[in-house]
Amino acid sequence: MPRINRYTPLAELTVVVLDTETTGLDVSRDRIVQIGAVRVVRGHVQPNETFLTLVNSGMPIPPAATAVHGIDDAAVQAAPSFETVKPNLDAFLGDAVIVGQSVGFDLAILLRETRRIGGRWHPPHFLDTKLLYAALNDDPREHPLDDLAAALGVTIGHRHTALDDARATAEIFVRLIPLLASKGIRTLAEAEAHANAQIRILERQAREGWYDATSVRPEEAWVDGRDREALASLDPFLYRYRLRHVMQTPALFLSPHTTVLEAARRMDAEQRGVVIVGDATAEPVWGIVTERDLLRALAREGGGAVDQRIESIMTETVVSLPEDAFLYRALARMRRADIRHLAVTDSANRVVGTLSANTLLGERANQAILLGDEVSEATHAADLARARARLPTVARELLANGVDAVEIARVLSFELRELVGRAAVLAERMMERAGAGRPPVPYALLVLGSGGRGESLLAAEQDNALVYESDDPAGTIAGWFARFGEHLARIIHESGVHYCADGVMARNPAWRGSLDTWRDRLRDWSRYPDRAGTEHADLIFDGHLAYGNTDLDAEFRIVLGEETSSNRALAQVFAQPALVLDIPPDAETRVDLKRYGLLPVTAAARALAVRHGIAASSTPERFAAACSVGVMTPAVRDRLDEVQSRLQGWLLRQQIDDLDAGRTPTKGVDTQDMPVIERQSLQCCFERIRELPAVVRAGLS
């Protein structure tokens, strides 16, 4: 399939809306006579980006078909064949999602035409506006293009001409996007899932031979090797990519007579960490020189090394692999040979590139950087949504490479905080454009809850609070931040992080205020712990600065400690989920791992932190600190760390599966299909959680 992130919001997709006119409606024998298409970019039809051609199929056009679309044999006599048209059509389609009204028919016809000429098929992601409309209205009937156009206020130009029908369908699709979003259908994956749920329509289409995934024989499907997202759930990164996808090419060749100084200059100029000694046109190569070889020569010989020939410092044994080798093989070879660079050869055994361990092992970090860069450059909520859509793929690949879920949660939480921080910048700009000016006083925006602790996964809600320096008697400052909070919450929501169901957001007065207001609020919670419990006060202790004034953030933390530190009654309230455990029912096949597992673990850590004045915010750090002050044994800490890691791992995998299936990720995990050993491990985790009440009671005393 094409390189498309299925978690991308529909409003951010590039799609091509396609329509065909044919000799009839039998996909097993009829042929294409006209193809029309128009591009839609981020919810906007591109009127100048169109594709239109007649096609001479060599088959007589029946009068009944001509009566529908007006195309007869004379019209296509001088038209190109499908074989001639296909390269241009493929170029126009590119990697886009294909959209159409009854597009399964068009794709089935295109697949048959491709088979007829012996071509390779590029299986697309596709959406049918008919199915989307049915999903939107929970209506199993099949509505034709004219009905959808009338319902959505779209004008069709010349009906049954391919380009005009495609243009009308494009307008329909654009108008469906916000309507679908209002029903919780926001991403490509969600749209595909809801379209595929229209069983009655799909069964009728299947009987008539319309396109679906099973229409393609494996031997005729062409899959782009760049498609990291589409195959990530099947193949871990190292087992999916070949050396040719990541190698540095062409290799840098230098003569053995090149001096160390000359080699260093060339490597610096071309940003290479390794050179091949020899002639690119002759075999065999002499050896290999790395930047470490240059450093060793300088360390041994000092300034005299610069005039040495590189043949004197090269490694004569050049470890190599063919460019078609998988990356896991390259990593294993480098580890076994204890090297950091290897040569990559083509089918003729010529060195065509090089690969470094930094390139291979740095892929994950590079993705995180790209996410951060995208967020930092965002100018609209849609930009943030597009960046956030990449997180499930990054998480899946990190899991596939054996990265602990606790570590992955730190990456996801970092990205969440970066998103919230950028949303604050955008909210400030909105305030300025509205004439409200810049922030009247310094402020600190905190992300609370799992995002603040560094433990957020893929079902994050907004949990944030706002502290600003001071108030004024007229309420001008408070008014500015009230409007700012509204903008902030809306931007974050539109970026894919939904409103907090409990209202823990800076747009609500209870979660914003001046430093003095927060001091009074904290003091009140300390005096009346039961009130703190009902008002979700525990979340403020997880706060992490996402944006704003660092000095104010530091001052707030001092106030937080002064007003609440070592408050046993407050800690007791916060510890309730760990003291009074909810036991998961045996009959449930989908278990809420937050309620029955992660919540008591994180609550225990937070309560111990409040009771003993521990400043750490993450659960593992809090347990480590509790261990260091003697209220928890290292063995208990290790067991709880393992419980958190396992629970987060199961939950993260389930959330990725949910997103793949177009479902909204939740805190529940489907245990029905778990392997027996994993179900046993889950029960072991619950047994260890049952030890928490005794541990917490002892720690709070």
C-alpha cells in the first residue's frame, strides 16, 4: 500500500477523487472509456489539479452506455489505450488516498484493466462517499451521487462526465469531513472502519465483483518499500527494511595514497564517517578507513600523522553485506564483528554505499526529533494534529524493537507537552489578533496527570493548569487568561487531545489563577482533604511545565511544597485507590487496566511522595525516592516497577490495535485473545497490586 499514515485526520489528508465512465456495469468484462480525477489537499478541492482523458478500449461502446455518458466510438477513436494512459494516471494518483462515489466499482475496473496489460497493481487506501454517508446517518440504504449532492448542497456540472462527477464527489467529501468529525470519525483509520461496517452495502458490492482487499492476488500487488506505517503492525523495522533504504550512497572512495589530512578534509566536506580505500571502477577494494582510525592516528603520531597515507591506517578486511540484506542482519553482523561501519554491495559485488551503526540505531531518535520539529513549527491546530498522528507509528516501532513501554510513554508524554506548549503559543497569537495584546503578566502552563508524570500513552485527555504571576483589582488579568484558556483548550482538542471529562483544564476557573490564588487553593485542600479528593487535586502534584516562565514555575513548586508537604491526611485521601482496591470481575473480556492496575500503582506513588515531601513526579522515581527514605523495600519497588511496565505495555499494544481498527483508544485491554502465559502474567500483576494497601499504610504512618 502507499505510504500513508492511517492515523492522519481526514482534514489533513491529500486525496484524489476518482471517477470512470465505462462500456457498462459488469466489472468482469466492461472497459474504461473515460477517467477523471481531482485532487483534494487538507480539505480543499484543488480546481487546477485535475486529470481527464478518454480511453480507447478497442471494444465497441454499447448505445445504452453512450446514452448515459454521451461517449461513443467516434469520440474515443483517436484516444490513447489504457496501457498508454496508466503511467500518467499512476503519477497523478501518487500515494494519495483514493476517494469516489461507489469507488469500489471504479477500482475493480481499473484492476481488471491493469491485469489485462500485465501491469502491477498498487493497492490503495480508499474511501467511498456512499459508505461514509451511510455511516454518518446510520442509514443502510445506498444513496446515489445526486442524492448526496442534494443533501449537502453540492452542484453537479455535467452528470456522468468523469471529471464533473469527480469534482462533485470531491465537494461532497469535503463537506462530509466536519460532519464525520462531529460523530467521532476523524482519522483515515476511523473512516475506513466505519465504511467497512456498512455490511449490507458491501455484500451487494461483493456479489457484483466490486473491489476489496481480496480482489488482489499477492503476486500482482506492488508494495512500496518506503511504507513504514502500513506494514509496521506486521514487520518490526529491522525486519522490514533493507540496506538500500538507509545506506549512504554513493560510497566515498579515496586512493590509498591519499594523506590523512586530505582524507579528513574530504570526510568533513562530505559529512562522511567512513571512506572506502580503492577505485570505484576497479575491484577489489583495498580497505576501509573510519573517522576513529583518523583520531587514533593523530593520537599516536601527533601532527606527523597528517602526512601519512591512509593505506597505513586502513583496515584491510572490509566487512560487507549486499544491499538487499535486511537491517537486522546488518546489526547482527556489526555487533558480531565489533564494528561501527560496513560496506554495502550491489548484485555485482561492487561497493555502492556504506552503513553506520549511528544511522541504524538512530532511526527511533530521528523520528522523535521529526515529531518535535513538526510541533515546534506548527501554525494551526491542524499542523499539531498531523504531527500527533505520527505517534502511534513511532510507538509501534519502538515496541517492535523491544523498547520498554515505560520508556515509550516518556517519549509520548514529551510530545504531548510539546504540543500543549505550542498550542499556548498559537493561543497567544489568537489573543493578539483579537486585539487583546500579549500576556499581561508572566504565566506557567502545566501539564498534569499521566502527561506530567511522563506516563501518557495514546488515549490522552487534556489535563492542565495555569498559574499566572498576579491579579489586578479590575479583573483585567483574570479576564485575559480566561479567554486565553478557551483558545488553548480548543486548539488542543482540535489537535487530537480531547477535552478532559472531569474538567481539569485551564479554561475552567478551578484550574487557573494567580500564584496567590493557587496558594489559597492549596491551603484549602490541605485543610479539607476530602474536598481535595473530590476536586481531583492530586493531579496538580504531577504537574510538568509545558510552556511559560520557568521562575514562576519554580516559585509555584515552592508554594506547593510549603502548603502540602508531609500532610498525612491529604496523602491518605490521595492513596484511596491504592488502599481500597477495585477487583476486576472474572467474566470481563476487556479489562480496564487503568482502573484495576495503573491507577492504584500511580496513586500509591503519589501519596507516598506527598507524605514524605518527595519532589519527583514520575511513578518509578517516586518509588525509588520512597525506597531511599526507607518506607519501601527495594524488592517491593522492583515488583511495582515491573507491574507498571507490563500494564503499560499491554495497554499501549491494545491502543495501537484500536487505532488500527478505527476505534477510539481507551484504558481497556481485550484479554480474550491473550496467550495463556500473558493472562497468567496479568493475574500475577493483579496479585502484586493486592500487596499495595499494606505497603501504602506502612508508608503513610
